[in-house]
Amino acid sequence: MGNDTSIFGRAAEEADLIGRHIEMLRVTKELQPIGIIRLSEVLGIPKHKVRYSLRLLEKDGLIVATNEGAMVSDRYEEFIRELPDRFDRLIGHINEIRRI
């Protein structure tokens, strides 16, 4: 959507952010423990964005910070299992809004 500053542009940015968080979780699970610099290199994402995502994922209880680096928490498997249902609910909500 480029430089779209409309409500749809912001919604697209939020969707991109969700995608980044999920990808970061997947890579963390695969390479754990992993530090910010390595995550930045693997994902091609600036370190400040990696820090931000890790902070949010830790707040949600999905990432645990250790001296060796980030690791996924015990909640990871449940979160991944629930993803299809969460996306289905979101799509359903968007479809409801479309009908307005």
C-alpha cells in the first residue's frame, strides 16, 4: 500500500506487523536461543524492529529472554495451533464490516 495514510494503510501495516511477529516466533523456535543481532540478520529486519517485536512477544508470554538469547515459551505450541482459528475470526470480522 506504499505511503497510504488512510485507515486501510494503517490496517495493512498492522497485518504486516502480525506477520513479522509470527515469522520471528518461527525463526526463534528454529534457532533458539537467538539474540537480537542474529535475528536481525536472519530476517533482514533492523535491530530496533526486532527489539520491538521481541518486547511485544515477551509481554504476550510467547518469548522468554535468557542470557543466551530469546527462546519461545511453553505457550508457543498452543499459539501456533490457534493461529488458523484466529485468522478465520479476523477474516469473518472483516467480511462483516464489508457488508456494512
